[in-house]
Amino acid sequence: MGRESSTNLEQAALSFLSAIDPERGIDAALFLRRTGLVLASWTREGIRLDVVSVMAATMLASIDTIIETLGGSASESVAVEGGDYQMVATKIGSKAFLVVIAKKSVARSAVRKTVRQLVAQLSKIASETQPRLEGTTGNPRVKVRPPR
């Protein structure tokens, strides 16, 4: 990846932190490279970022592979529920993605609103610096829930 593109991600990462509303009940928000490298993160309580970031990147890549194997196109956003938590991962261009994690007791609408606001903030910074890092394209969403 070229230096210009890397700088855009760094500028978006700094902006990302100022856009988080801790009153919304979110436990963690991570802005990551597609490899799982943390560009910026915010957590209510300390979590193992190295584990969460790499596993989130793996999850997103795995879901894309499954969907493409079935003949579909890769999704831009994935929602997952498991145990006491919910997570939404949304691609930010071709090189990064956003993960928002909250307890299941937090309204899905609050989680989605947080995702939309953070994506808008990241996309705004990206478009101001260079159009290469684009926002989401509106492809179908994938929702993964554990069996009941």
C-alpha cells in the first residue's frame, strides 16, 4: 500500500476517536485494517485488542468467502450476535473496516446509529484527503445469529 493511502487511514483513525459517544452503551469500537491491524480503538473496559482485531478480520474474510462461494457478492456490513454481545463489522473502502461491539441489552438501533455515525466520520475524512478510501457501497448485509 502506498504512503498516501496509509496517511489517509491514519488521519481517519485520529478523527474516529472524536466521533465516539460513550453514552450510547457501546463496549468497544475498533477501526482496523483488513489484516486486523488496529488503526484506532476505543473500549469501555480493557480488552485484548490483539485477539479481537485479528478474529474480527478473520470473521469478515470468512463470511465474505462463504457468500462468494455460494455465488453472492461480498457484503459491506456483517451483524453477529453471540452470548451476551452483538457486533457489527462494516467495510470502509477496500483497506479497512469498523467493528462496533455492545451487549445484547443495548438496542440494535443504537448500535446501528453508532456505526452510521462512525462510518460517516471516517468517510468524510477519507473523501477530504483522497477519494481512494471510499465509504460503504450499500451491498447486501449479512446477519449471523447462533442457533436457538
